[in-house]
Amino acid sequence: MYLFAALLSGVLFGLGLAVSGMVDPARVTGFLDLAGAWDPSLGFVMGGALGVFMPGYFLLIKPRRSSLSGTAYQFTKQGAIDGKLIGGSALFGVGWGMVGICPGPALSLLSSGQPLILLFVLSMAVGLLLVDKVLLPRLVAQRT
């Protein structure tokens, strides 16, 4: 049942992205282009999403002590804003602004069969593997 709920959530998320136009790179870059031909429509999509999400979050999710699966919430102990956090955030934002594709919509766009989307997702997978196999072991070794 847990896997079905996860699948249903992912499908609904992907459909929401597609219907709202958040998978269209031209629309996303138009939204991020504040100095040019700015397209505010995705702001309304995000505002509508928050309007639907926030009541459920504050009434149903935030008061809970554990997740719906019964596992306890785990929060990070690191509260510092350091260069790695700022650098990673900047890299993500610059990449999103240049290409107009966020990782979630990129995965839903795989079904379109566009070669550039496949290249984007493969590049994202290579980056994730490099972080997992190269960067994280170095960070763990530095801390010990």
C-alpha cells in the first residue's frame, strides 16, 4: 500500500506539472527572466499550489510526531549556512535558469522522448553519482 501511495503521489505530481506548464522550458525561463519578457503565469501556479498545500500542511502534517508510514522524522543537526550550501544552491539556480528545467519536471519530460531531455537527465544522474561516490566519501573522511 505504501508503494502504491508513493506511485500515486508521483503520478499526480507529474500530471500537475504537465497541466500547469511547469515542464515547458520556455515558460520557465520566461518566468525567471525578470529583466526581459517576464511571464508571471508560473507565479500563479506556485501560489495556487501553496494555497492548496498550506491548509493541509498546518492542519494534518505539522501536528504529527511521525510520518504517515510510522517512522520518526529526522532533522539535520547542521544549521550553518556555509559555502557548500550557497555554492550548491547557486549552481542549481543557474542551471535551472539557463536550461529552464528543474529535476522533477525533467523526469516527467522523459516520456516526451526529446533527446535533450534524455541528455539532461543522464547528466543529472552522472552528477548525482559523482557526488555520492566521490564528494561524499571525501567529506566524511574530513569529518573523522
